[in-house]
Amino acid sequence: MAIVTKGVEPASVLMAAPPPAWLEEWCGFAARLRFADLPAEVAQRTRLALLDSIGAIAAGAQEAEVQALAARMVAREGAGEAPVIGLPLAARPGTAAFLNGTAGTMLELDEGNQYARGHPAIHVVPALLAAPRGDGAALLAALALGYEFGSRVGIASKLNVAMHPHGTWGTLGAAIGIAKLHGATADEFRGVVNMAASLGLATSRKTMLEGGTVRNTYAGVSNMLGLTVWDLVRAGFEGERDGVGTVFGHVSATEFRPEEMTRELGSRWEIARNYFKRHAACRYTHGALDALGLILARTGALQPDQVRSIEVDTYVWAAQLDSPLAPNMLAAKFSIPFALATTIVHGAATVPAFRGPARENPAVQALAQRVMVNEDPALTAQLPGLRPARLRITMQDGTVHAAEVTTNRGDTEDPYTEAEVRAKFRELADPVYGAARAQAIEEAVLALGPHQEAAALTELMAR
């Protein structure tokens, strides 16, 4: 007699059950997709997301921790054929994907998607660049598809409150992108999805709030695992029948809504609803920083000792970034008080504004202590379409300066122009590669399409 635990179906029943309908639809869509199916504006947005990611990776690779980690790993494993972007090193594909994914999150300048509540591109781009196959059109189609799948899992599920989104559904995005590069069939895509669903990380949101820089490796792990998933599937390993439904409906997240996986599939592309960043800090600080920018445009520069207090009202996730302490660069980037204070003192939320000298500046530290951050439930209710913030600066003489924003610069509702995205890339890449090489990389990315070998781009990025 078979023994059945209450609430759990027998293994024989589970094995016989068909895959979820949404997964069947998705895998057929993924197998059929061709570059020509991407609308022109989606293809161009994909090129810009790729360019932006390369810039963030190259600049992030200049951080001491990334350089030390890359040197250790390449010395232990030996050199490989995949470039460690921004460094004069080449590594094995899995190692390069890990290092480039890690570097890309170091400076908090990688793009994101407000609806998915995360950063899809940096979870896919490093894996694709570590093992390029075919032409530029194939690379772009794989990136758009991997971005789409990861984003839709983020949209369809609600991660546990204590979890950080990096390293969770991003593993699925990387695996889908790699499978597409290899010409996966619908059956193979099904295996990839169910395999990758079980390989996400159990991340902690506290890492970003406390400045735990292990958080920067989460995207790196996703990219490395994305490559591994394809090997597992081709070798005959199997996942569960509905891995996404289990993990993102019960384990890492709740309220998985499968209908979101196929809603407007093929006509609404998440990469076309992404955002690009100019402030070198967590996206949750950007509403307050944009409001500060409106005030400074009216007042001109403010002297920190003339500011009595700053009050910020914002949505729930941003309100968690209320600590004025900045023991390291990551903690500073996840602090609204510090981000506002360093912007007032240094003029902008640039990369140097979060480095050691800025964090140690007594004027910045003192001003950060005078910033109060509060959640306004009415502003929280406007998520995820809007990311609002209200800012009120009270000067020592009693003068009050106030501003409010509902969107962040770079959002779909208030986008940066292509010229601004390209200018950001050059600001990040020129110091790493030199102006001529950076321009060549930029031109190569924006020219990607049929009949252009994707490997030529990775050769340009090798130093």
C-alpha cells in the first residue's frame, strides 16, 4: 500500500502530471524567437542595456576587491579564453562570468527594471559575453529573452521580505540566455527552466543595509550558474516538473502568478521598460536625490553648515535606507542620509562621492546625521509604477526648500536619451580602455546585428 503524506501528491502522480501551461507556452516561444521578431526599438534598447552593462562592469573592475579576487582566481585556475572585462586578464568562462557579474554591481550603476524589482541585465550579460556564439543578432536575441524571463519571474512573484533580489530569479535569466545561444529546443528550455529554478541563492537584504559586500557577488554567481545549467541539462540531469512554481510560490517567494509569465508575451518586452542610472547609488535613493536636484537647480549650491535639517518622505523600501552611517562604499550607497549629504557637499552622487575620502569628510558625516527618512503609506501605494519622494530642507535661518518627484530620472516615464546613456558609458569606459578603444567598443555594440561575429566584441574588451 502506498503511503501518502497529507497535502503531498504521490511521486507517481507528479511524474505523470503535464508541465504547467504557461511553461509550455514560454518554452515554445523561446525556441521560436528570432532576432527579426524583436521590434526595432526593443533591439536598440537591448544594445543600450548591453553597452551600459559593459561600462558598469569595466568601471567596477577597478575596485581593489575585484582586482584581488580576479588575480587569485586566475592564478589558481590558470588563464582562459574569456576576458575579465576591464582588467588585463582572461579566465575560464565560468570564472569570467562570475567576476564580470560581481564587478558590474560594485558601483550601483547597472540598469534595472522597476516592475521586476531588480537588475535583470547584469544577471545575463556576463554569462553571454563569457561564452559568445554566433553573430550579433543571436547575442541580442539571447539577451532580450534571458532578460524577459528573469524579469517576468520577478513580476509574477513576491520575494520574501528578508531576501535581496540579486541572485534569485537572475539565475533563470542567465540560463535562458545561454540556452538560446545554443539553439535550445522547447524541451531543452523546459529542462533549463526547471533546473535553474532550484539554483538561485537564499540572499539576505541585510547585506546591502549593513554594507556586506558579499552582496556584490550574487549576480556573479547567477551568471556562473547560468552556464552550468546548460551543461547539466545536456548531460541528462533533471529538475522538478514545476520548479519555478515551487521555488517562487513557496520557498523564496509567495503569490506566484503564472498568468504574468505569458501576459502580452512577444508584444510587451521588459527590456524596453527598463531604467538606466546616473546616480552611483541604490535606486531607492534616487527619488530623494532627484528631488534634491530640483532644489539645487533653484537655489544653487548649498553650504552644509547652513542646513539645519532634511526630511524625506518616501515609499517603504526606500524608507529602510535611513541609516546615516557609511562604514564602507556599499553601505554609503544604501543610505539616503549619506547620499543626500555627499551630494550637497560634492555636487553630485558620483562614484568618488561614495569613496573613502568622501565618507570620512566631517561635513558629510555631520549633515547625514541631520537627515530624517520616513515612510508615507500613500507613496508606498504608488509602487511599482512610480517611485515617489518628498524632500524638505530647513536652513539655519528658517528658510524652507521643498520638492517632490513621482518618478526617477531614467525610468520609462522619464527616460534618459540614447545620447545620455552613451555619454555615461564613455565616462565609465574611457578611463579604463582609453578613449579610442572605448569608442570602438561603443560602436561595435551599437552595430550588433546579423552577420557580425559576437566574438569580435569580446576581443575588443580584452585588455
